[in-house]
Amino acid sequence: MAQGVLPFQYQDQKRVSGLTALAGLPAYLDLAQAAGLRDSLCRHLKIRSDSMQGWSDHQIVLSLILLNLAGGDCVADLERLEADEGLCQIMRKVEHYGLPRRERRSLERRWRKERRRTFVSASPVFRYLSAFHDPEQEEKRQAHSAFIPKANDHLKALRMVNRDLVSFIQSRSPQSQATLDMDATLVCSEKDSTLWCYQHYKAYQPFNVYWFEQDQVLLSEFRDGNVPAGYQQLRLLQESLISLPEGVEKVCVRSDTAGYQQDLLRYCAEGRSERFGVIEFAIGATVTAGFRQAVREVAEDQWFPVLRTDSDGRQYETGQQWAEVCYVPNWVGSSKNGPSYRYVATRKLLQDQLELPGCETVEESDQIQAHSGQHYKVRGIVTNRDVDGNELVRWYRERCGKSEEVHAVMKDDLAGGKLPSGDFGENAAWWGIMILALNLNAAMKQLVLPPSWRRKRLKAIRFGLINLAGQVLQRSSQLKILISPKKPGYGLLLQIRARIMFLAREGPPTTEMSD
């Protein structure tokens, strides 16, 4: 009997025989083992003690990390992993790898009855996430005020695990400079407990500190939607500086206008960091009435085109201009020994429109009318860097492209855009585990995959690497994952495993993988 229009039929496969649709996912397990992720989870997270029955900390968290990488976005999607028999065989084999006999037996004794599942089910996950929520902190909330619940020990432990992962990446690919891009992102949620954000919808607003050179999220603090992006930004910078691993000698900071705060600017410019001293920065300056007046006073011949460079190294104009602005706000003061704050403005000509009588253009907060009568949209940058203005604008805007892309990956490619609970702490833990998956994938691109893969989004990586069909076979004590040699992923997986072996044993290899 025909099933459809075309001449093919679907039938149940009675004997699945270790088939897997995620034959590339174990490569991430390989990298996680080389990075010491399981050891870090066991060392820091103490929710599921050794004496407790059932799932351990590292089993639950690692399952959720794999869920993110495989494309799941909710707890129920764990059933998709559990249904993949080949992946389950691999997980059962590798979860005891490298453990002393005593620890292996300890894991086996956690189950009073025969263990039936490889991946944790939904109910234990929700119970586990509830340990990250602190009801006492919720009682401290006050209506119509910004409040950040204090992270409990379990949330702090997740941050320590992320810190260990970033340190591993730094040890294998050392960078002497850390350019920290500080920005918040909105995560829409219709939960009853979710608060309204500045965009007039219910959301959370996590604040992220992204390490540009290493493509890693160094620190991420989960926040309610009504908390301003610049709230306690200096504290987050100080925590980020503490989290930077050894080998970093210079720190630079980039932020939008949320970072335009006196305490943050003074801290960076006056060299108050004991470890790094003066921190170079470029931060968006609020376009105040005084700043707008200073921009008006800039002569026309002092405006220069903002240039960009294409992939062939040729420069072209963007239709925008930049100029140095003689602007000294009151908070800077007039101390001769104090640091200097340099202001740069950019402007873009607004398209001329026919104005009806009585509807003449009125200047908005970010618009000015030049001496020529033309109207411009204006942006400001404050910095302590002594570089060409065009180079400063390019460097400052570099933040927007990359950090915004990372935010999109968090919410669209990973599970950060679909929060599981109405409790703040549970969502914060879900977000923190997503950050671990994000950084593990970034480590795969940075340290392992060929150079041509480093700019690929997870969608492309899943198509070309993770979602490979294979068959898992047991041969005595060894597992074999069979993949068609006609698949381009077969040769790639061999290169990946060889490189991870170098990372685990000797550090980075001297040659890069071929494309």
C-alpha cells in the first residue's frame, strides 16, 4: 500500500544495532576529556554527593552540555539523546574512562536497581536545577528596583568550571592580550515571574564579558530584565580580571554607552588594577547637550571619512565621518596629574526629506544640525587610547559584530533562548551550562578544527560534523564507530582525534590541520 506520492516507504527497524545520527558528537567528549571538564565538574560541584543515589553532578551537567551541542533547546529533548542507541553505547563506555577502580565502583553503587537509562530524564534535571535557586534571595526583592540575587555556592561552582575551561584554552593557545567586550543581551520569556525590560517586553538580561582573542565568554551573570545593562559593571569587570588566566599581560575594554560610568572609566584610566595597571578602553559616550554643542563647534575641515578595509586589503568610505571633539565633562576635573579622556564623535548624514510647513525637523538627542544646515545622527566614543581616529572607530565597532554574533549563538544555536523555569536560580544554572557548551564549541573551533571552520556557526558544524550517521560496534573491550568513507566527515574526525590527543598529552601541535 502506498504511503505517499513518491515510490518509497518508511518501516520500523526492529534491530537498531548501535545506529547513531550523532557520530560526530563523541569528538566533543574527547575534547572535554582532554580539557579536564569532568574532573572540574567533580571538583567544584557538590550537589550530588558520593553517598547519594542516582545521577552524579558530572553526568547531569555533561548530558545538558551535549544536549546544547546536538541542537536541543529544552529538557524534554534529552529523550532524543536517549533514543540514539549508538550514542548511548559510547556514553556508557567513556563515562568511567580514566577513573580509578574505587571511583568506578562508587558510581556503580549509586544505583540500587539496574540502571536503565544512559542520559538523565527530565524529572531529575528539574530537581537538580532547583538546587541553584535560593528562595531567601527572592524575599529581598523590592518592587520597581533593580536587584541581582546573590549567587549561591552551586552557581559559583559553575563559574569556576567555566574558569577552568578558559584556563585550559589559554594554556594551549596563549594570548598575552585580553580584549574584553562587555555587553548585555535580552532573553524573551513569558513566565509569570519574568520582569519587563527596557524594550517593553518580558525578558531576562544576562550580562556577558567576552574575551575577543580567545573567542570565549569569560564571565556571564544572569539578570532580570529590569536590571540596567550598566548596573554594577565595574564589579563585573573586576571579577573578570580575577578570572583571567596566567599569561595575560594587557587588558583592553570595549563597551557601549551602558559602560559610560565614572567609576568604571576612572578605574581603567587611573590604573587601579593591581595586576594590569592602566586598562585601555573605548566606550560609547552618552550624547548629552554639552557633547552635542561641542560637536557643533567642530570645523567642517576637521571631519574625516570613516574607512573600512575589504578582504582584498582595499579601503573604501562608509558614508560616515569622525572628528576629535574638545569636550571635558564636569566629572573629569582639572587635575594636571590625572588621566586624559579623549572624545571622538562619528556622524552620519540623515537623508533629506521634504518638510511640510509647520513640520520642520526637530533635533533629537542623537542628532545635530551642522553649519551647512544638514542634519546628522551623532555617536560618541570616550577612550584613553592614543591611536588614529579611524583606527579607534574600527576597533570599537569590532565589538559589535562579534559579541552580537555570540549573543545570537547563545539564544538561537544553543538553548539559552528557551529558559526552563519560572525560578531565577534554575534559569541561571541553565544559562551557565549553556555557556560551558558555547565555550567548548569555541575551543573546538579555536584549537582543533581546520582554520576554514573557525568562522562557522553551529548550524554548519552540526551539518558537517556532529550530525553524521554511523554505527557503533563492540569488539571485545573496544568500541568502533563505523562511518562511510565517502562522507567528508570521516577524514575530518581522524584529524580531530589526532589533534585532541596532542592537546591532551603535549599541548598544541606545531602544525595546523589541513582543510
